[in-house]
Amino acid sequence: MSEQLKAHLEFFEELGIEGVRLEPEWRARREPEPSEPIEPNEPNEPVIALQVIRDDLGADCSRCKLHTLGRTQVVFGVGNPNADLMFVGEAPGADEDIQGEPFVGRAGQLLTKIIEAIGLRREDVYIANVIKCRPPGNRNPEPDEVEQCEPFLFRQIDTVKPKVIVALGKFAAQCLLRSNDPITRIRGREFKYRDAILIPTYHPAYLLRTPSAKREVWEDMKRVRAILQGE
């Protein structure tokens, strides 16, 4: 048994899945859609539009106080500009701050496994955070920081135009939904959001601390997969 297959089976067991389905639709991996050719007079084409947003944000953004509090770099977003599925987290952590890419630490590795468990690859989806700079000590972003940063996330969402947005964790879900409801109350529910369906679920970092919650995330992700497949 290959190490990759072994790792997948171990993850399924951790999620509480008994056995592996053999139907072809469970084995298939979706190939990324071929990108449309970029026409010179199409400024709204997602690749170009995301670069415009990135340029507007700037390489050394100073709109809020986080630029004075030890952040290394701006962490914009990564993935398929034409993705049907988008993940939104809270803010970069230490690994993300160093590498300049969302979800690359231990929580990011678990997120990659979750993506693969529903038949996709990390490069098939788009991943971003509400806040683009790491708060000191990984504290929660503060209201003034969110106010300055979230317009760039909204522009990312409107450019990618995903069918489904998964809000990872309490902060991202509450921020996007403008709600104070606890994640335990809104997890797994479907909300209409900017022409997409938004489904909050637990943050991968929470799953590392609370492995028993993986089963609930798996149920949420099965619903995400069903929506993407038109069910």
C-alpha cells in the first residue's frame, strides 16, 4: 500500500468513516477546468482581476496597525481563480506569515486532506483569509483591522465567483455572516451569500485539538460535495 493511500485511509478512519466505497464516482478525481484564453480587452477575467486586487492591496500594506506589530508579509490568497469551491479562514498564522500562503502549517495540511477527501485537489479550490496579515500571538483580528481588510476579501469572492464558500471556524463565519451565533449553532447550515452558498464548519486547527469533531466536518463536506455535483 502506498504511503499516500495509507494516509488517506487513516484520515477517513479519523473522520469515523467505516470502509471505503468502490463506486466509480467515489474514486474519480475532478480534473481542473481548462482556463479560458485571456483576451486583451477582458479586464474582469479572474486571473487579471485577482492581480489587480493584489496590486491594490500592496506588498507592504499599512492600512491598519498590524503592519507595525511584527507581521512579515501580506498573505493574499491562493488557488484556482475559477474555483467552484472557496475556503475562508480567519488570519495567517506563523507558517503562513513566513511562506506568504494561506493554510500551509499543520492546520493547512489537514485542510488539504479534507479537500482531497471530497475528490478535489488543493489547486482546484481557492483559499483566502478575512485578514491578510498575522495578528501578534495569533490573537483574533480586531474590528478596525477587519474593517480595513475585508473589502479585499469581498473583491476576491466576487472575482472567483465560487458556487460554495466554506467558512472555517467561528471568526470567519461570524465575520462573513455578521452574526454573533456560536459556530456550534451555525455549523453545517446553508446561507445565501454573494451569489454563493456559504457553509460554516469547524476550523482545521480546532480539529487538531478536538479530533472527535472530524465526523461533523466530514458531514459538512459531504454536503459541500453534493452541492458542487448539483445534487
